[in-house]
Amino acid sequence: TVPNWYVHTPVCCPSRAEILTGRTLHNLRVADGNSTREKWSAGCMHVDVEGNESHRFYSEYYFARHFADAGYTVGVFGKHLNNYNLPGPPPGVDRWMVNNGGQYLNPKFSWASAGAGDPTTVRFDNCTDPRTGGHAPCYSTSVIGNASLAWIRDHLTGGEGYDSSAQGRDAKKRPFFAYVSVKAPHIQDGPGYPVATPAPWYANASVGVTPPLAPRTPGYNASCPDHHWLVRSQGPLTQIEGDKVDELFVSRLRTLLSVDDLVVETVGALKEMEVLDNTYLLFTSDNGYRLGQFRMPQGKWHVYENDIKVPFWIRGPGILPNSILDSVLATHVDLMPTLLGLAGIVDDRGIPSTMDGENLMADLLAEHTRGMDGLPMLRQPW
């Protein structure tokens, strides 16, 4: 666990763009004086990106080609950017199933495999309720989890999608990178008070919180007249607003029950296929969240800890179980350089010039698991 992991820009598209490129927003934003597009309405929430693979966001900055050049097969699944997602895989990606977050129920995705025909749009709307065996709406997190896990299984066992080239005949010797991003626990956009939509089978599930109330942190419903204008201008939460904050909190936890399922199934499958011990698994989020802090019922966008501090949990070769690295201070632009380091692709001197972050591999790995060159000494990491 790295308890002091932060985001630079606590809003959807910019934060995910920073993850995907290792670049800070000021090096991704639409430039001043751009004669072809209005600065404040262009791109993806000010990120300079267009929906074609020749745009520099995909052709120069995107993470995947660095792993592909090192022999990795790369799959990207789930929520990507809010707009300007490519219909097919960008350079370096082999399997592509993405959307902009979309709907929790019966979601649609762009789907394609590199070099295997034209991209297509797939809607999932014919699923089975795990409780009854009857028909049920397809749930986004479950769809993303099942698709990513099927791709991993196919790659490792030589099923559909198996790389039959000379390099890939022994599939277990070709490493893989799976980027799996779910909508949960984001709100479902639409009219009315914000709410997240859990899977139908978790609609009334207990979330283990008694009473079922959002955390009453010191900042909850707090008056802050010395803060900036938007914060200091907020009136006290009304009773209705407070109730809706609590409902949103519970609905978010219920959506995360499906994320728990995804994690459990993925770890179980990797263990079954005997690759868990040389696979890094990393769990984080694109931003924090506000539930009544500073008298604002919900949202992010601000540079306070509830908005910018995110979980960062990692396991894999050389990571001491149950270790807490509270001396490490890091942000999302460090994520891809660190993964490149853990994969043995780069060292501190070899971070791609397009990335602004740092390789924190040496901070994450236990001393006895690193060689003189600083790279992991355990089995070949994936």
C-alpha cells in the first residue's frame, strides 16, 4: 500500500489521460493559440486529443507501444476517455474494448483486435441473473471483468486470440498487460440527485456500514470562510441534501461489490493458471470524491485531499505482503514509468522522454529482491 498517492487533476478525462501517458495535464492540454479549435471547448476536458491514431496523444504519448516494443501483448478494457476514443486499437494495443463510461446496464463498447478485421460496436443486453438463472440486464463491471479475464485466459492457454507466431507459440512465455477500468463507483449521469447503479443482484445488499451514512469527516458540512470563493459561498447542507449524500454513499459501495467480484475472479484465475506469483496487480482510481465535505453534496474537481488522494495497492514479485510505504509521495504521472520499471523494460535513465513521471520501482521493491542493477531478481515479472 502507498497511502500518499495523489492525482494532479481530480476530474475524469484529464486524470485518466495522465495515467495513460505519464504526462501532466499542462503538457497534454489544448495549446494557446490553436487556430483550428477553441481552447476551452476542444479536446477531452481540455486534453488535446482527437479520434484518430495519428494524433500525438495516441501515436507519441500513449503507454501501450512501450510495452509492445518489449514483447508484451496489451489489452485495454472498459472506461477510457470521455470522448475521442478510437474505434479500434491505438498503436501497441492488441485487444480493445472501450467506452466513455456509458451506462451501467446493457452497456455498449467499441471492440476490435489488432489486425483482425474492422472495429465494431458491441452492446451487451442478454445476460443471466446469477441468483435465478433467468434473464437480467447486463452489468457493465461484470461485462468488463468477464471480457478482460477471457482475453487473459485465451492468451495464456492458447485459446481464441492465441499468438501463433514463432514468438508466441509458448503463450506463457509472452507477457501481457491488461488495463481494466470500470465505471463503478461513478454516478450514472442523468436527471435528479446523483446515484450510482449497483448490479441488480446487489441492489439491496448490505454494505457493512452501520449506520449506513457517509463518513462524517472534519470537513463534512464545514463552513470555511477563509477558503476560495466556491467553498466559502456554500450554505449548510439541507436535510434532503444530507439524506441524498448518504444514499449516494451506499449506492457507491454497492457498485464496488461487483468490483470485488472482478478482483477475486482475476486473482483466482491467475493462481489457477500458475502465473500469479510473477504478475503485478495494481489497484487505484482516477480521482477521489467528496461526500458532503465543505458543504458540497458530491463531486471532485478541488485540490483537497478528499478529491485528490486515491488508493494505491499493488502486489507482485518483490512486493512485501502487507507492507505500507508511507514514506513514498507519488502521483499518477509516476504510474506508467513505475510499471515500465517493474516490467524490466526501463531503469531510471530509460524513462521515455514523453513521460513526466518517475520510476518508483526501487521504492516499492524490498531490498533483498533487487539485483545490483535495481531490477527484480524474482521470476520474470509480467
